[in-house]
Amino acid sequence: MMGVGIKGDLALDSPPKQLVIASTRTHGTGTVADSIHALRPDEILKVGGCGYKCLLVLEGKASAYVFAHRGGTKKWDTCAPEALLRSVGGHLSDVRGERLLYHPTVERGNNRGVLATMGDAAWYVEKLAPIACKLD
């Protein structure tokens, strides 16, 4: 059921007033650095783990998780976080805003990066468009 939370245990805060981006602590160059620069965040949380970064978004500690990198995460990294985000009205996609697919013949890598947010993803997708085309 959409929007009911996770067994009622997760206290969702409002998104940060400032733009806080959760991103990788280990792949901070190239398209990853370009994407963060394009968003002009007030704060960057460089942490490990796709699931943890999505949890920061769920908890309202980050505005978004942005990872514009080819193949840095796999489907098994994003499937559970996507289910949690979507269950409370959040968004998880590639950096172009296209849904990730999970079926037996799909590529295992998330080769167009990852974008997770509780808010409107369209703003992020627009800002990331010049970087997203480099992931093809």
C-alpha cells in the first residue's frame, strides 16, 4: 500500500531546507563530480552503501542520492531501497529519470547511474541531463 510507511517504524522528517546530496565516498571524479557540481548543493554527504544513501533520503537527512556513474551499483543494490522509497511516495530511477528494470535478462549494472529522492525528481533530471548523456 503506497504511502503508509514501513510498519509505522520510520519517522519521516521533512526534506532538508538546504540541498543536501548523498553521494559516494569512493568514486568522486568524472561524471560523479560533474553531477554534484551541476546541482550546486549546500552540503554533500559522502558515505558508503547504496542502501544507506537511500535511507538518508528516506529519513529526510538528504534531499537526494545522486550517483552518475556507469555500473557502480548493481540491481541487487537498488531493488530493496527502491521498494522502500516507492512505498512512501519516493522516487528511484537512473539519472535520466527512467525506471530501473528488474527481470531475469536485464543488465545487472545500473549503467545510467542512480537518482533517489523524496521530492520531485524532474528538477534533478533536468540539471543532470548534460552528465547523463555521458553514461551511454
